[in-house]
Amino acid sequence: MVRPAEVELRPGDTLVLYTDGVTEAANRSGEQLGLDRLATIVKENAGQTAERMIQAIWRGVNAFTDGIQPVDDTTFVVCRVL
């Protein structure tokens, strides 16, 4: 069961929302991107604008999957608090 929660966002914070298709994107060996790899991409680009973060996530997913087409939706939203 998912429980509602509140989080206070402050200037400079970044919020990344994503569907399971992002973390379940698979490479040629069937290995999934996973939360740890996604978190690494986000951490490595933490100081970037939301647009650059989006580009970094797309690059990371595409590099990991090496051109394999996704079997699920790959949707994410990046919000940066100004």
C-alpha cells in the first residue's frame, strides 16, 4: 500500500518522477537499468537545469540499452525548484 507523504522542496532541489519503463529498460543481456543506475545519472547531473537533466537521463538510458527498443513506456518528468 502506498502512503501519502509530504516533502518540502527548497530552491535548488530537483524532483525526478519516472515510470517503471525507465528503470526496467533492458540491455542486450536482459539486464535492467535499475534504480541505482538511474540515481547515479541524476546525482552526476544534480547541478544541471531540468532540461539538461532530461537530456542526461535520455543519454544514459539510450547508452545502457544500446539501441534496443523499450517494451514499456519510458516517461519521466524533471522539476527544478528555483
